[in-house]
Amino acid sequence: MSAGRLRALPDSLDIRVGALVEPLANGVHAVALGLAGFRASSAAVIGAGTIGLVTLQSALLNAIPSVAVIEPQEARRDRAR
């Protein structure tokens, strides 16, 4: 990534919160692309890591009534419930 694309975090932002900005942006952007101005009645999220979980939350916050998460690891699956 070129240095011109980087943005400094404000000093007032906790570094742990700052670390979540990029995964959150990915999840929100993925749902926005999937909806593309339309309503959806269902969605699937592949993976329940950090990006998958924020994608799940974004889908639910965008009023998608049925969101399935596909995850082979039991512990991650449990976090998505």
C-alpha cells in the first residue's frame, strides 16, 4: 500500500479500537456491495473470524432477516451465534 493511502489515527483513539477499523470497514463494505441498493431476505457469511463477525453484524444491522455463518471451527461457530 502506498503511504498516500494511509491515515493517522487521532491520539484520542485507543489503539485497540483503531485495530478494529479495517476489519469493520471490510464487513460494512461487503454488505453494502452485496445489497447494491436492494433489500435482501437472506445472506451467507463464510468464516467467523473478525471480519466475518463484523460482516454478520453489518448484515443484521442492515435488516437482513436471515444470515447464515459457515465456519468449520466449533469455537468460532459458537461466537457467531
